[in-house]
Amino acid sequence: MRKRMAAVVLAVCMALGGCGGEKAEEEPAAFTINGEEISLREWNFYVRMNQMQWEKDGLELYGDGMWSRVSEEETGTTMADRLKEEVLETICQTHVACQHAEEYGVSLDEGRKQEIEERTEAFMGGYHEALLDYAGADPEFVREKLSERECSLLVAEAAVADYEPDIPEEDVHREGICYVLISTTGLRDAQGNLTPYTEEEVEERTLLAQTVCETAKESGNLKEAAEEAGLTPIEASMGRTNEGDGHEPRMLDAARLLAVGEISDPVWTEEGWFVVQHTSDYDQVGTDYWREHLTELAREEEYKRILDGWMEEADIEIHQEVMDQVEVKIVLKELL
């Protein structure tokens, strides 16, 4: 549940990870959540760490002026504005969740505290000293934020622990398939660099797909035919639709047209040629996995509903003059 609940918050916060600590004396509050003061230091910390992540993902695309770039023409919202909006929401969600910890009997046991100690050390060692200074990060402060993050995740789990969604059997029913891909794109090296196939090689791969298909249809066993040709067959499952499946849609569409045991003709995709066999009308492993997967998605949605309710009821008081002290103008590479 914890891995999936991470979708509720920003990517950098996934690297953090419990119930709140003490606020430094005389430290100005950037905002309050149900009376709990969120310090300028915490606001700066989350803004800077998320700024680093955004720049890592977008600086090459947008350039050094990325933060002044208008991301929403109608409102004039810049990327810096949007960053702060998302960080504010993330901090609020984390603290609001922790405020419900006692309600769900959530606390950090010794095992989790030890994990947080290890993660604190890893965090402090994983970033440039100049960035840590700019973000106001020291081991004690990072430990506190990690603990708050862990607390919020435990609350998320506890809030939906007893929630059992009503999922129709037809939505989880899976049938067995076996397929093989004869790629026509090229080969990748250890660094992921692609060397495209030549036209001659593409023709050879196309002929190979046809040969494997014919051999499989003669024997009635695609898995064996693929292995004999030096290919890697994949045994998997399919549902009644392609939604959320993750397999090649055209291959799945072809598989559903087959009776159990039948093998498709080669199916062309951008990746290359697929050949698929419909192996069974019921796949127990696939059905069990899909039931768990859909249950997890439903619990995520239920927690989102609960969290949205908490957020709607929350009394959030913004101290704009304090929050504005954290400016997002320069790119962080200028510090390093």
C-alpha cells in the first residue's frame, strides 16, 4: 500500500519519509495547518529539494530561465508558482495525515526509527553540501521530516486497512497467453544506446517471425517453437480489456480472437512482430494478481477521498510575507 500511496505526494517526498518534531525557537511560521505551525525552514527545505528534482527533469528542456517560464497562460502562473503550489499541498497533506495518527493508533516503532536513522545518513550523504546548506538540511532536521513522512504513510495504510472494495469477478478474471516478440528496432548496449537494425536485418527478423509462427502452429506450442529459435517467450495473462494491462494492445487484441490453444499470425507493432498463443481460459496466478492490483487501486482512491475530506476541513492560514522569502529564481547548478 505504501508504494502506491506515494502517488498522493511529490516525487522528492518519496525519498523522505513520521509524526512531527519540535519547531526551532523564534523561527517564523510560513503557514499553519489546524493550528500547527509550519516553519520557514521547512517550507524552504521542501521547495529547494523539489526545485532540485524539477531542474534535474526539466532544465535541459527549458533552460536557465525555466522558473520564470509561464506554464499557464490564462492565469500567468510561472513554473516557480506551480512548484510552490505543489509543495504547499504536499506539506499540508503530510501534516494533516500525521494529525490523525493517534486516531488510527499509528506510531513509529523501534524498527522504523532505526530505518529512519539509516535513511537520514543516506540522505545527508546523497546530496551536495552546498545544496544541503541552501535547503537548511542537517541530520536532526532531516530525521524529523523523514519521521513525518513515515507517519503519513502509516496513516494512509491504516485509514483503508479494513476497506474491501466490491470488484466484479469479470474485472479480475484472467486468461492465459504466451507470446514472443521478434524486435525489428535494433539492439541496445549496456548503457541503453540503440543500434538500429539494417533493412536487411529487418527483413531477416520478419522472416524469423513467420518461421516461428509456422513452426508453432504445426506443433501447437509457441513456447517451444520460440525457444528453439533462440527467442524468449513470455507466459502472461489477459483480461477482457486492455485498460491498465501493460502488454502490447495489438497483441492482446489478437489473442482475444483466438480459441484456447490457437496461435495468431505475426502481429505488427512499432516494436516489431508479436506472435501470441491463447493457452488457457483461466489463469489463477494472473487472476490473483489482478484482484490484488485492483484492490490496491481502489484503496488508493478511497484514501484520496478521505484525505481530500481532511484537506477540505483543514484550517490553513498562510503567512504570505514569510513564504515569499523563499524565492525560486536561479537554477541550483549555480550553487554547485
